[in-house]
Amino acid sequence: MITSSIIESFTIHFFLPFLNFVTFFLFFLFFKMEDLFFITSKKKKLVSEKLLETTENEKDNQKGKKLNI
């Protein structure tokens, strides 16, 4: 009877709060990583658009130089 009481006390006071903390931490980490991934993918999209604009501008400049000659 005493051992079951000790086990029950341990479960309620130590294990369940620990499990609660771990669950919270994992969810927090998951959403943080999701936000980071979204932000980085947005940055990659912006960088690729700027790179595309730059290459288009360079092509236009080269065409302009060819036409001026």
C-alpha cells in the first residue's frame, strides 16, 4: 500500500509535470521551426525575385549596348 502511494505521488508530482513541459516544449519548437522555415522560404523567394530582376536588367542593358553600337 505504501509503495503504491509513493508511486502515485511520484507520478502526479514529478512525472506528469515533466511530461507536460516536454509536450509544451516540443510544440513550441515545432511552431518556431515552422515560422523559421516560412520566413526563410519567404526570404529565398525575395532573393530569387531580385536575382531574376537583376539578370533581366543585365540582359536589357546588354541589348541596349548592342543597339547603341
